[in-house]
Amino acid sequence: MPYAPEHKTKTRKRIVECARILFNRHGFSEVSIDTVMAEAGLTRGGFYNHFKNKDELYAEAVASFLNGRGKTWRDEAGVDPVNGGPQTVRDMIESYLSTKHLGDVEGQCPMIALPSDVARATPEVQSAYEALLRAMIWLFENNLPEAPAKRDKAIGLAALCVGGMVLSRTIDDDTLAEEIRNVSKSLALQQLETGERP
């Protein structure tokens, strides 16, 4: 009996989510198609019914974060990207730069987990990564009060959030990592309160 059309869609989503988690954990080069498919409970042969190659899967796994795990994370943090105003900016900064987010390697934003991989990846992967950054900048810009340097501030806040977390994740010294994260959070919140350019 043939599968229903939604079966293929659900299977593809399962593959993408398993891949996203594995890429976050191990990086692109350390994760094979076989590993992804085994994690999804499928055989390698089925992979090519959904994707041309591993790079296409990687691009989709990065892109999936925004409306998948990322949406869940934003909902849990009380972040309303459309109508949240300055409180959403504050909630986003505090949640993004939190200990909980840093420790959630599997659910972590790909901008934190994969920057080095993405720098060497295909244009499709880089485009998916850039879309995440643009979405974060938009969220900040859309919810900041009107000001002449509003876009500059939104870009600066995104850079503090992502940069602070990337450094915190890669530093072996836990004390220094926490200090970097806390200072990044403090500077970002300061910019929100003062209305000055970052």
C-alpha cells in the first residue's frame, strides 16, 4: 500500500530535524548521511528521495531553525517578533545570552553552533545562515522605538548576542565564558535603555 502524501513531508521534516541536532552537536564534516538517516530511523537509500546531497540537507537544517526550534525557543522566552516592542528586545537579549541557551547544544541557534562550518559551506548554506541573522536584525529593528540610528542599533544588538555566545561556547575557561556572556548581555541591555548607538 503506498504512503500518503503527507508521509513524505513528515519524513523529510524528521530528517531535517535530526540533521540540525547532529550538525549542532558535531559540525558539518563530522556528520555523515548514514548517521543522519540512522538517527531518523531510516536507511541511507531513502535519503535521495528527499535531498540531492548533504549540502542541500545542511542548508535546509540551518533554515529550519527559524520556524522550528527557534520559534519554540522564542515562544518559551515570551518573544513576540511582530508586536512585542522594547520588552521583546529585552526578552530576546536575556534569553539568547542565557546560561540555558548556551547549554542547549542540540537546540542552540545555528548562528552560535556553526559559524566556522558555514564560512566554508556552499552559497545555499551561507544564504540560510544569513537569513537567520537578517531575521534577528529585523526582530530588533521592528521592536525598537523609532530613532535615527535604529537599524545600526539592531545590527549592533545582533552582533553582541551572536558574538557573545560564539565566544562563550568556544572558550574552555567557564569563568571567562560566563564573563563574556554577561558583559555582552549587559552592554546590549544598556544600549536598549540609553537609546545610544552601539
